[in-house]
Amino acid sequence: MSDSSTPTTPDPDTPAPDSTDPATEKSVNPEKAVNPEKTADPAKARRRALAISSLLLAIAAICLWAASRMTWATVVGADGMSPPRTFRVHGSDWSPWLTPLAIVLVAAIAATAALRGWLQRLVAVIVAVIGVVVMIPAISLLTSGDNTSYAAKAIEIPARYQVLQMTTNSWSAVVAILGGLCAIVAAISILRVGRTGTSMSSKYLSPGARRAELERQVFADRAATDTVAGDGRESARVARDDSADHADDAESTAASGSGTDLNERMLWDALDTGEDPTDRGR
């Protein structure tokens, strides 16, 4: 009884697999193999940029909403007939557009995922403008020396009150500036989303648009495969032509050399026999 674990010795007469065989072409020829990492890289980069921009937009919206609820300044006023009164100036009073702009930033998250092309770039421009606009009043709070009249006008202090003292809260301005910076960085990230991939998310596409997008991808992959295969066939054809040319040159050289030797021998033979070799061609 033979041992089944004995390794089988390959037959030396059996030919090795041909690399041009269609059955083994995928495993032998690495140029035609599809690299899934290269196909997934653009989509992965787009998803990463989209996630970063969405996170930054959410942080910016939260900062603007928090800044609108914070106290930006405290005003002490007196009318001369009653004890001094304290008035608080909130962010929504100092900058009334903080809350609406926070809502716009939240809407920009969905717009960035749904839109593409110049519409997506327009969203990036709007987000960048929002980031700049929200920082202007915050910077004025930190840098301006006297904001008493502006604060009194913002909360509509009665005219009979005279402002005695005003203190500002720098942290509220810092939160607003942080939100503006996040919005600007989010705008840059949105532009990067447009560069890494222009396709709309499939869940926002209609069935017809989704089918057309799939057909474009299939045709693009097929064209790339045909280009690689055509380049390989062209290289092989050029190599064969070069080999054939070299062979023809070698044959012509050998033929010309042998013809020269033959003519010289005929001349010497004619001279040895006493014949005139110039008379043969007449």
C-alpha cells in the first residue's frame, strides 16, 4: 500500500504554464491586475475631507450659538432717581446675526455632501465669509477702547439712564473668534472635497443619474484596462519587428559576403585555366 503523503514529482516533459494563456494571465501579468487600493483612494480621501469639514462646521456652529448666549458686556446705569441698575449685553444683542449664521453653518454640512462642482465651491465661499463676519464684532470688543455707546444702543437702555460703568467679557469674544476660525478652515476643507472627488453621494442621486455615473465608471475602467493591454501588445509588436529587422540585416550581410567570396573564386579559377574572366559576361 503506497503512502499518500509522498510528494508527487513533477514530470520534466510537462510544459510550464504559458503566461499568455487567458486562464493564467491575471495571475502572471501584474500590469493587468486591478489594484483595489488605487480605486478606493479617491473615494477614501473625499470621505475623509468631507468628515473633517462637517466636524469643523459643527464646531463653528456650536461656538456661534454659545457666543450668542454668553454675556459680552455688563453696563451699570443710573437715572438719578433710583439706585444704579445693571444691564447685561448678551452675544445676541452685541451681534444679532450669530444665531442665524450658526443655523446656516449647520445647513452647510448637508449642502457640502449633496452638492458638487461650482455649487460646492460657492458653499465654501459662503462659509468663509461667515467666518470673517463673525470675527469682526469679537475683535472690536477686544481691541476697541470705548464701546459704551454701542452697548447702550444694543440693549436699548432708556434715555434717562446715564452709563456709569461698563465691563466686557473677553471669553465670549474668544469663543466667537474660535467659531470664525473653524468656519474658515472648514471652507478650505470643502474646497479640498471638491478637488478629491466631484461625484455626489449616491443616496442623493436619482436612479437615472446613479446609472449614468455607474456607466461612466465602467467605461473609464475599461478604457484604462484597454490602454494597458494595448501598450503591452504594442511593445511586443515593436520588439518582434526589431528582431525581424535584425535578422534580415544579418541575412543580407551574410548573402553579400558569400556573393563576394564566390565572385573572387570564379575570377581566380578563370585565370588558372587561362580564360579571360571578363569574357563571361558578354
